[in-house]
Amino acid sequence: MNRTQRITVAVTAVFVLTIIGCGYRFSPGGEHIDSRITTVYVDVFSNPTDEAYVENYIRNAFTEQFRKSRRFTLSGNRNECDAVISGRILTLRASHVSYTESNIAKEDWIVMTLEAIFKERTGKVIWENKNLSGREAYRITGDTDRTDTHKNHAIKKLTSDLAEEAYRSIMSGF
């Protein structure tokens, strides 16, 4: 082996060892969570707001996040799971974002704040966030039904985003 080949092999070996040894991973797998926790029940989030069905949107969004997981299996029964994700809606409000030239609102933000807790069935807290919040814009039109449809889509998108953010935090240990 000539000098150029030896240098190439040495540089390649150093590169490979650096990549392997640095501990870099593409996504967290929930290693900090007890490996005996394999089944999760998604409980209903309480909804003290005036907005109907939001608790269902949140539960569906969290169910979807855990359904996609390779780490957990969903349980259909609270009494037959290892852990439960639950919470409550703290705030849900809309506020105007933009206006037409004649000062009529044309876009609103829907802003939501949740309290979410992921705990073992025994009650031991694995993760919690008492201030999980986000917002999503939606268009206001002259047609109330159409505006309500835009608002519902925004709420569904927002709940999905919040569930994804919570799931990532759970899995990364934050």
C-alpha cells in the first residue's frame, strides 16, 4: 500500500470513528422512559372553554402521534395501559390579525394554551408541560359558515401541531 492509499484509509477511519463516536442521532427514541412502559392511553382533555369539540380534536391529535410511534402501542382502556397522557385546555381565544382597507377584520389567530401530563398508571409523572401553547391563523369571510369552517381547520391544525410538539418533548426528555 502506497503512502496516498494509507492516508486515504486513515482519513476514512478517523471520519467513520468520529461519526460513530459522537453520539449523534436523528431522533430521540424515549430512552429515558422506563422500557417497561409500552402501552399508552390517551385520555380526554378537559375543556372549560365555550368552543365545542376541541377536546376531541386534541385527543385525536395525541392519539395520532402515539399511533405513529414505534416506541409505544395505544391502549383502548385506561386500566390496561402502562402510561396515560391527559390534560386540560387552559385558554382558547381568537384575536384579529389583519384588516381590510375599510377596517373590517379579514384574518384571525386562534391561540390555545394546554396543560399536558404524561404519567405512569401508578401516578408517577414522566413528563409535563403546564404551558404548551401555539397559534394558527384563519381567514374571515362574509359567510359565517365558511369562516367557521376555516376556524375549525385552524383549530385542528393547531391541536395537531401542539400534540406533535408535546410528543417530541416527551421523547427527548424535555
